[in-house]
Amino acid sequence: MQNETDIRYLRTPIIPTRQTFWGNEGDLDYRALCVFAATGFFLDTDTYYQGQQALKPACEYQFSERGEILQETPYFKWHHSPVERSFDTVVDEFSNLFETIVAEQTEDREIILPLSGGLDSRTQAVALKRLGITTNTFSYAFAGGHDETYYAKQIARACGFPFQSFKVKSGYLWSCIEELAIINRCYSEFTHPRQMAFKDCYNNMGDVFSLGHWGDVLFDDMGVPDNLSLEGQVEVLLNKIIKKGGLFLAESLWLTWGLEGDFKSYLTERIRNLLQDIGITNSANAQIRAFKSLYWAPRWTSVNLSVFESVKPISLPYYDNRLCEFICTIPEHFLARRQIQIAYIKKNMPELAKITWQAQRPFNLNTFSYNKAPFNLPYRIVNKINRELNAFKGNPYIQRNWELQFLGDDNDKLLQQYLFDNPNFRVIIPESLVKTVYNKFKTEDAITYSHPLSQLLTLALFTKTYNIISSIEN
């Protein structure tokens, strides 16, 4: 019998900021790798290895001294139990709770706040300003792309916060890709964490990051009818999580590794089972939000928080357990269209509501309802003309990070080096498949095949960094 002194305890957050792994690695889990190839993240408790799992969110674990899991006990289950009250009451409740969380997380330390032109970091800026917390801000934009720093600078100026702007430059990835492979352990493709380009710039900016991740999921609806059937929810989630080109790569790997059945059916059944386990029957929006918070946030969004955390401690007010519990009590019609955050900003710092909302540009928080024809046509026409003129002058508009990391001769040489000069990689994935994806990216459809190419690059770095040698399952 196990002595009580041998038992170790661990309590995982409702939305973990980092992955916690348990078990010995063992052989590669090829089914999990196919899901990773399709979606860009590992699903549920999957890892690279059959003998290892990621611990689940919102659970209490008991371990033996030898590291065996003795008990796994959920302490929170996502639900939809709306408490009817006025919208103003909900906004006041949010204000009190959010500012309490921000105050506790900052603890009078100097804050580093990444700003964007959206609502989540803008909401944080309001709270930090009202609390009188010393805050330094920054933002970044793609070289040759839309200048997100334009809005962030205005928000910082209105709050009286110091501000720094950065440009994500072409080819930055190659100077830091091997370090990134160690930091995020290859659990996310490498073209997403733009913050890696400026990692060395954060040291003197403050004591702790305050990051705005996941506010856009918690404080919005999922865009579906609340009575959407389970099968309809499965279809919605498959469309959301499978990236362009992801199904092609996953199905190709499934066949290459000789796995039984077919990939699409396998993934569909897993999504259906996970949704059924959530068990929210009175709101499809709440159930999809819960699914994303359980399986997307910890296994995708949280992975690259490790880049920030490699420099300074991190805090995430939207990840706080109390805010997750609060969301479960809010009537769904109050969550739709970001109403709560917008009302909070308008009430407490109306000058920030007048600054353009990047996703609704050129409109702001007071006027975004006009972002439809015919009101938005003048902006759209002028914007399109400017982009076409710049492209004609040899300055194409950059919208995605992979365009800066994969396009051009210098990038291509380094990309090919990592894809094709790695014997370990060829043991797992045949060079013929890598060449197929690479050629489709180069000659057919770069947008569709950028994700498969980036996933192959990630797997190539995984085999290189962790010296993986494995035989394909029969």
C-alpha cells in the first residue's frame, strides 16, 4: 500500500499557461502526429509519444513517489448556467472581477503590455490605467504589411504609457529557429510566434508580461445558432481547426504510415466524443467555446507563451479561473459581438473607444456597426487601389508571417536545408512526400500549402533537436 508521504499533488488550471507532461516517451504516436499535421496542435492529452500524455486542464492529480498517477479528479466542468440580470450589471461585475484579477497578477510590478488594434489588450490597458500600474507597451507589424502599431501607439498615448514599435522582418526565423524548437518543444509550427523576433528587446521593459490571449474567445459568441445539433457542432469545429492544406498532409501521412481506417473519420469521431463529454445541451455556442478552451487554448495558444516566459514571468487575466467561471453564468446574448468589453472601454476610457478597431477599420468602437455596404465601400476601394499600386511597384502586401519567412531566394535556401538535409527526418517522413508539399507550395498554391510546409519544417526540427530515430508502424 502506498504511504501517504509518497503521494504528490498537482492542480492544473482551467486554462493552463503551459503543458505538463507525464509518462515515459516511448514510440512516436503517429495518429497524434496526423492530427498535429492537420490542425497545428495536439488534441486532448496527445503528445509526440505513445507513452507520454499531457495532463488535462481543471484536474487535481495525485502521484506516487515513482511518478505514477494514482488519481485524476476534475474540479471544474464547463457549463452554461446563465443568471438573468441587466447588461449594466454584467458589465459592472466584469469590471470589478477583471480589475481585481489584473491587480492581483501585477502585484505593483512594472508591466509589459503587448498592444494591438483589437479589444483584448485595449481592455487590459483600461484596467492598468485605472489601477495606476506602471506599464510599458509595444506592438509589432509585418514589414510591408498593415501597420498594427498605428493603433497601438494611439492607445498607449491616450493612456500615457511608454510605447515601442517593432517590424517583423523577412527571414528573422532562421536565426532563432533552433532556439525556438527548444523553447516550445516543437508543439507549434514556427511561423506563428512573431514575438520570437524581438525576444532580446524585452529584458529592460518591465518585470512581468500582461498578455491578452483568449479574451476574444471568452467574450464573443461562436457564430452559430444556439440550438445547433451535435453533428452540426462537429462540422463547425472540423472547419475551424483543420487548416488549409492540413487535411492533405494528414491524409498523406496516414497512408504513408499504414494506419487503419481513414484520417477524417478518426478525427471526426474524436471531436464528437470530446463534445459529448462536455455535455452542454442548452447552448451550442457555450459548448463550442468550452471545447476551444479545453483543447485549443492549452495545446495551441499556450504553447508559444513559452517565448515570453523565457524572458520574463507572464500573467494572463483572461486565463484566470474566476473569469472562466464567470463566463458560464452570462446569458449568451450578452457575450455576442464583444459587447461586454466594448461597454467596459466606453464607460471607463471613452477616448480609447474613439480609436480605430483594427478588425473593423476604419471604424471604431462607436461606429463599427457601419462596417457594411455602402458605408465601408470608400475605404475598401481606396485600400484595394493602394495595395495594387504597391504590388505594381514591387512591394506586395504582406498579410501572413510565412510570407516573410518562406518567400525569396535566401529564405528558400534555408528552408530547403532544414527540410532536405536531415537524415533523421527522412526516417519518419519520406523525402518524396516532403518534395510533393514543397513543390505544391512553390508552383501551385502557396496559401494552401504554407501550413503543410510549416508543419513539415516543425517536424524536421523536432527530429533534429530531439534526435528522433523511429521506424514506421506496420
